[in-house]
Amino acid sequence: MAFPQIALTQRRQRRGLKPPGFSVIQFLEGVVDEMNSPTDKQAALIKLTMEGKAMSYPDRYDQENLLNLHKAKMHLEMAIALLT
């Protein structure tokens, strides 16, 4: 048997890489819910930040943190979509 067939047989046997269980996906969805959604003003600042406009220090740290939180939430949502 060639290795591609072996790899697929292993997947069917749930050996090696496998999807997370339902409870893990529910946990990730809870994390996304906990993060909430940006306010209108926060969404506008995220958009400006993505366009490369930076505030002066020390506000820039909070600005970048807001963008990073937004990105993290978006990536979690994409991961959940890929897993379901």
C-alpha cells in the first residue's frame, strides 16, 4: 500500500492528526463570545490602524493591542469555521 493510502487509513482510524472534540469547539466559541465585539469607535480605530495610521506613544501600545485582539478574534473565528 502506498503512503497516501496508509495516511488516509490512519486518519480513518483516528490515529495521528484528528479534529478536536465538540467540547473543545464549544470552549473556543466561548472564548470568542468572551472577547465581545468592538464598539463603533474601536472599529474605526482598528480600520485606521490597519491603514497604517499610528497614534503617538504611549497610546500606540493600546492601539496595537486593540488591533492584536481584533486579529486574534478573527483567527479564532476562522479556526472554528475550519473545524466545523
